[in-house]
Amino acid sequence: MKWKRFLAMAGVVLILSMYIIAIISAFSHNPEAKNWLMAAIFSSVVIPIFLYAAQLVARVIRQNKDEPDSAGKNKK
């Protein structure tokens, strides 16, 4: 369960840092401010999807380890 919290916190930190960079670049009249904003919006969608997919893959991999093999013993 701890790795799920770690992934969630990492995602929040990544998304918030993208928005902070976008805001700072907008206030400093950086010509790349629009690109940073678009990257932040894109990250708001893609990072949670990626983290959810990583959790699904981890669940499937863990489930395969817990299945008994043909001799009735757990695979490890």
C-alpha cells in the first residue's frame, strides 16, 4: 500500500511543479509561457493515467506470483 501513496505523491508533485513553472514563466513575460501552460495541462491528464496503468501492471504481476503452479506450491 505504501508504493501507491508514493506514486500518488510523486504525481501530485510533478503536476504542481509544472503549474508553478507555467505561472512563474507567465509573470516573467517569458515567450515560452504558453508552451509551459500546455505542458502542465497535458501532464494533468497523462500523469494520472500513467500512474493508474503502472498500478494495474503491478497488480497483474503480483497476482501471477501468488498463483499456485501445477505442483500446488506458490511461485516465488
